[in-house]
Amino acid sequence: MPIVYEFASVQQKMMVEEEFMHKRKGKSPILKTRTKEVSVTVPTWDKPAVDPNTGRTNPSHDSSMTDAEVLRLVKDGISLLTRQTLSAVQKTNDKDLVDLYKLLTGERTQIVTIKKGIHQRATKPHITARVIGVETIHIWLSTDGGARFAWKAIGVSASAGGALIPPCVIQGVSRRGSVSYDVLTAERLQAALLPVEQPVELPV
């Protein structure tokens, strides 16, 4: 089951300055600069995008979780699907989900492209990915509780309204306290180190 993961990006041309040694006949070379056009890879998965339904520009990654953390969430979500049996997925009666399962558990290498990071967090938090640029995957997320939290993958579906593997309830999140695991771990460690106030004994 070979799966290759990548983040959505585009190739752009840009002009850059570079230094070079200019050789002069009979003289010592001198350092000069010149501009040249280069092709650079620009990530698009975390750039704001326009909602085609409302025309509003919304963040495509509304969290301080890093790209490595997003990648781990996607891998965790894909694992929730691929570790199921075919009969279990077929029982959802969701043809798109069955097709997605067969692609990801087949013999051919599949490329999972992360199209958007963590977004729509006030309603149904999820990450959007695609396989071969056609099959959509929604990695559904949940919090671990607390005013500040790190997301965890709890389910996967082939569309926003499709069947979920495993069956789960996608909770709405009214607060926006998603942070990086490193930040959260440091905060919770610091809180654990704070001295506990001892009860004061009043004189009898």
C-alpha cells in the first residue's frame, strides 16, 4: 500500500540577484551581481482561498500547527480508513468512499495531496486532501479539550456530507484556540510545575 504525501503548491517564476566573480583580462576578478529568472515552488495549501458559495476569503489553515503536524494528522486520518476491511467500508453504501478505499489499499502508488490545512474550525473542523487530483478526502478533527488544544484526527470521508469511517460525531468548535503540539506541551508542562496552593490553617 504505497502512499506518497505532498502539500499542494505551484511553480512560479521570479527574479533573483546572485553574486559572481567577473573575470577581467590582465586584472584581478571582481565581485559583481546579476539578476536571473528562477523557478520556485510556492505552497498553496496554507494560503487564504475564496469560498465559491459566499465569495468571502477564508483562511485555508486557521491554526498555528506546523506543516509536519498537519501531515501527521492526514496520515492518521488515512490510517483510520485503510485499516478497515473492505466489507466494513462497503456497509457505508458510499461508493466514493469505497473507491477511495480501494485506491489507497491497492498495489499502485497513490499520491495524497494536502489541498487545505485546518480550516472551517468554527463549524466542522477538517483538512482537505485529494488522491490523483480527483478523489477528495476529508480528514475530520476533534480537540483534546481545554481552551487551548491541538487537533487529532477522528474520522475520514470522501466528501463533506459523506459516510464517515469510523462513525463519529463531528463537533462544532466555538473557540479558536488551536496551537502547535510543541507550544501546547510547553504550556501544560509549565502549568504542571506551578506550585499548588496549600490550604491555610486558621488558628483555633
